[in-house]
Amino acid sequence: MDEVVLCAGLQVDRLAELAGDAHAPRIVPFRGEYFALVPEKRSLVNGLVYPVPDPRYPFLGVHLTPRFDGEVLVGPNAVLALAREGYRRRDVSVRELAEIVRYAGFRRFARQHWRTGVAEMRGSLSKRAFTAAAQRYVPELTVADMVPAAAGIRAQALETDGSLVDDFRISRTGAVVAVRNAPSPAATSSLAIAEHIVDTLLGRVADS
Ligand SMILES: Cc1cc2nc3c(=O)[nH]c(=O)nc-3n(C[C@H](O)[C@H](O)[C@H](O)COP(=O)(O)OP(=O)(O)OC[C@H]3O[C@@H](n4cnc5c(N)ncnc54)[C@H](O)[C@@H]3O)c2cc1C
């Protein structure tokens, strides 16, 4: 018999449902925007500068990441993307946006966290606000030190009660295993999790 593992990121809830799995949790896309430091200011950051995580959110908040190529990234924020694959602010899908807003889990989430949402939007629309978030860790940074960099979309699973899923969500329907939430950091390439997925596929793990 053929077996399938669905690791389709932003589309995985749709594929899982097509395979007979539950409707929820649904994937809600959050865009994470970055700036990069101008080369002359890269020496301000000599290592990873990360905040202590806020246990209420799986998003870490703006942090500073020196990359192997010398570039220093500042970000990401987390703003609702207006399309599942809305990597640019102007990417809008009315159909997908309506689907998000119709989802009771999203409406509950929005009611609980609208203040944080507004603060993140501010950081998205104002470079000054984004810089201020980075200045908490590197006070010497100025608005002129940062240039826009690429954005990523986080495929965040949201429960119907409005809570953010903060761990892997692996489910099995017959010969199909779906990975609905693959959070960072670092766990996404964990061999132990790969083994767990294989065990789930082979029926060695009780369905969650
Ligand atoms: C801004 C940002 C920063 C991050 N930083 C980190 C970090 O520092 N460290 C870390 O560990 N993680 C980080 N992550 C998280 C990490 O990127 C994700 O957890 C990881 O990519 C999720 O893996 P995935 O395989 O579930 O999904 P993806 O990597 O999105 O892969 C899904 C794949 O499925 C394909 N696909 C979609 N639909 C279909 C379909 N219908 N049929 C076939 N294929 C399909 C897509 O093309 C894609 O190739 C970050 C994420 C974001 C957004």
C-alpha cells in the first residue's frame, strides 16, 4: 500500500482535509518582514541576539541574526498576510482572506490579540517603529542603518478556540500522515521528529 506524508507548509491543512483529515487546526499565514544592516554597521553585531521568548506567542519577535555570508538580518515581525503566499504587502487574495476571517478560530484569536496585532502592523508600516524594536538590543542602531530585505511567511496553525498551535501537529488518516505545524527554531530538521513521523506512518504511535 502507498503511504503519503504531507509536509506542504502553507497548504497542508487543505491537503490534509482532502485526504479525509479534520478541518482544524487551520493554517493562517503570518508574514515575517526583515531588514538587513548596511555593510558598514554589521560589526555592531558579533553573534545571535535573541530575546527571551514570550510564552504566549510562538513568534520570537524582532532579533538580530548574522548569517554565514556576513549579512546581518534584523527581524522578523509577524503580520497577518493577506494571502497564503502573500510574500509582498501588495499580495492580496480576497478568497483566502475571506476564508481566514470566516474561520471562528481566527476571529477568537483576533479578539484576544488585537493589541499585539496593531503593534506588529505599526512595525510593518513604520521603519522607525521597526528600528525601535531592534534598538532594545543594539541601541546604537539608527533608521539609516537598515535596508529592506526579503520576507517569509509562517504557516501558523490556529485552533478553533483561537489558540496558536506551538508544537508540531502530526495526524494520521489511513495511509496519510499530515504535518500541520512545523515551528522553529531548529526543530524543522530534527531527525527525532522524522523518526516520530515514520513511527506514526507505521502505526507505532497512538493517533493524536
Ligand atoms: C520569517 C521566518 C523565519 C524563520 N526562521 C527560522 C529559523 O531561524 N530556524 C528554523 O528552524 N525555522 C525557521 N522558520 C521556520 C521554518 O521555515 C519552517 O518551520 C519550515 O520551513 C516548515 O517546513 P515545512 O516543510 O512544514 O514547510 P515549507 O518549508 O513551507 O515546505 C512546504 C513545501 O510544500 C510544497 N507544497 C505546497 N503545496 C503543495 C502541494 N499541493 N503539493 C505538493 N507540494 C506542495 C511547497 O512548495 C514547499 O516546498 C522561519 C520561518 C519564517 C516564516
